[in-house]
Amino acid sequence: MSLTINIVIIEEYIQTIKHTIVKNSKEEKNFLADLIKSVKKLNTEHLLSKENLKYIVQEFTHNIKKIWYKHLKTVNITKHLKL
């Protein structure tokens, strides 16, 4: 009589790149300055409907993404990386 064992190996995605803004860096200061400008530019005078609010929120979200990608730093993740 023989014993058979099946081991299922599931393929898993391992992230190898991290996007970050270094704390207390020039990039962080510029990111925050641009973010503050973006908030101040929001036109909230015409919030008369849910559609207007939705549009403003979408515009703000888009601006945040643009600002983030403008200032981020890409870091390659290795097994020796200290986070």
C-alpha cells in the first residue's frame, strides 16, 4: 500500500514596486502645497444638486491623483528592503 499526498501550489502576485512620498521631504512639502491649492480652487458655490456635488468630488479625486503621481517616489521592493 502506498501513500500519495497532493500539494496544491497557488500562483500569487507579489508586488515588487512601492509608490511613496518620503516623510519630511521636499516632495512631501510640495505635495501638501499643491493639495492645499487644489482644495482652495474647488468651486463650492453651486452645490445645488447631487450631480454638482458628484462632479466636484470626481474633479477633486482626479486632482489628488495627478498631484500624488507628480510627487511620488518609486521604490523597488526587495527581500532586504526596510520599510
